[in-house]
Amino acid sequence: MSDSSKLEETRDFSPTQYIAPYLLLIFGNAGVQNAPVSDRPLLFWVFATIAALGALSAAVRLKRMCTTHRRHRLPAWTRLLGLFLALYSLYVAYCVINRMAG
């Protein structure tokens, strides 16, 4: 019984769960870079919203990752994956704010 519950709890974390936040951040960043706010404001704000959803999704994913790491011993590379996601989220936020300002 304890083996099945332990297996069930370790399913809470999977590296494939990081795909959605990364894709949202990539699409949002690419769109913001290619749609200047002065020329196409509606398109810019659509991609800025996609980037914001990616950042929100990344924050939720990182919170769940921290909770899972507290409950179970997982490989260290999973924390590295979370670190990359956090850094990329900050980079995309910087790019969006930079495009909005100038």
C-alpha cells in the first residue's frame, strides 16, 4: 500500500509538465519582439498576454515543484530545470517591459 501511494505522489512531478510554460513564454516573447506596440498595438497586447500567462503558469509550476521536492527526494537536475524556467520567465518579463517602455 505504501509503495503505490509513494508512486502516486512521485507522479506529481514530471519534466513534461514544464512544456506548457516554456511554450507560452517562447510564443509570447517572439510575438512581442516582432509586433511593435506603435505599429500593431492589438497584436502586441495579445502576445504580451500570452507571455503573462506563461509567467503565471511558470510560477504555479515552480510552486508545485518546490512542494514536491519537500515531500520526496528527486534528482537534482529537476531543480536545475526549475531554475532555468524561473530565469527564462524573468528574461521574458524584462523583454516585454522593455518593449512597452520603448
